[in-house]
Amino acid sequence: MAEVVVVCEPEPSDSLRTFGAVVQALREYHRLSREELGRHVGYSKHTVASVELGRRMPDTVFVEAAESVLGNTGALRKAAGHLVRQPGLASWFQRWATLEKTAIHLFNYECRMIPGLLQTEAYARQLFADELPPLTDAQIEATWAARAARQRLLRERPNTAFNFIIEEHAFLRRTGGAEVTREVIDHILDLARSRNVEVQIMPLLQRSHAGLHGPIALLETPAHKWFAYSEGQESGQFISDAKVISTLQSRYARIRSQALTIADSVSLLQRIRGDL
């Protein structure tokens, strides 16, 4: 399950409020403060407060940990199954989006488009406009709001290490036109100045390429557990199997070694921008 925080925060759903009230009631029954519960479940007191107030969709880690601390009655597990997600993110992406919020390492190889965390509004809206079947105006606004909220991770989590590897042709395609492409390159170059954001480009001409199986997304949690995510046509696969993750890590490491260095990637992006 996942939390979707939009730019203009919506009213919490009734199911989120109800779940939060159950957490609060059980916490108070066990005479725990929010800070004490947070220590037991591995979250801050602010996260506990957000869940109790219905502002945050609890992830499975929170639910399981809180269930154990608050009596192990099964009430929280059952209640969590009825939570209503906020609009904007595909249902299959919700769990991954939740883990992104606390990850200490995020790795993303993308061969189709600019990764969502790096997109500008104009670039993203062009992608939304190209969706089939067509999206309504309301769906486009909700989807952009959710994406913009995800992108705050890059600014708000300076201790999280982000690495992006993007195929050169994603820029050469000029999605949205030359001006949109210039804007997204400028945006990426600006983000790449951050100490915790690395951007590498896989050159168009590459004799040996370990990424031909498709996109790869990997993350490491604060508990040093690894997860992966793979997205295809109208579906996404959340991966927790250690053997599969090990294979994807090996592929990602090879892709990273085959891509341009960070400095050379910046130079290439600047050249592409200059040619627009």
C-alpha cells in the first residue's frame, strides 16, 4: 500500500481516518506516546501522527510492526486491507512509491523515457497527453500532482543517494518538442549538481549493453533490505525475491560501468542541448 501526497493536499479518505483512529486508540490503550510507538515500529513520531490523523497511507512495514506492538489482534492487518488510496499513481506502483519515501539508496535505469523523478511538468504532461485510452483533464491533473509530490524526494532527502542511468535516445527523441527537451535537460543538469544525485547517460552507440532486458529500478531500505521494480505495458512487478534482485543488481552494475561517467554525461547533455 502507498501514500500519495499531492501538491494541494486532499482531504483524508474516511478509511484513512478510521484506520488512524484505530491506531491511536490501541496506542493509548497500551499507554504509549507517539514517540514511543515510533521507536518500536521504526518510524518517527511525526509519521505516527500523520497515520493517526489520516494524512498518510501506512505501508506494510508500519502495519506489521504496529500490529505486533499493539496487541497482535489482527485488527490493523484487516483494517489496512480496506484503505482507499489517493488517485494519481497506478495501483501496481503504489507499494514501490511508498518504499521510495524512506529508501537510503535508489537506482534507476530507464531506456524508454526520462525517469518520472526527473521529469519537468511540460515533459510529463506530454506523456499524459499521449496516453491511450485518453486521460480526462482530472486524471491528468491528479497524475501530475502525484508525480510532482514524488519528485520532492530529490530535494527533501539529502541523505538518500539517487543514481539514474538514461539512454541517450530518450533525449534525442525530443518528446514534446525542442523547447520541452531543453527544459528537461536544464532541469536534470540542475539536479545533478546535488551531492546525492548522480546522472549517467548510456551512449547511443554501445557495442556491449547489459540493459537490453528493459528498465531496472532498485532500492535499499533503512533496514538494508533490497527491493526491485519492473514496469511494462499496463502492469508493474514488485520484486522482493533475493535471487532475482541479485541478478538485477549485477545487471545494473554492468550497465553503470558501460554508461558514460558522470562528468562525460553532463558534457553530452550540454552538447545535445546546444544542438536543439
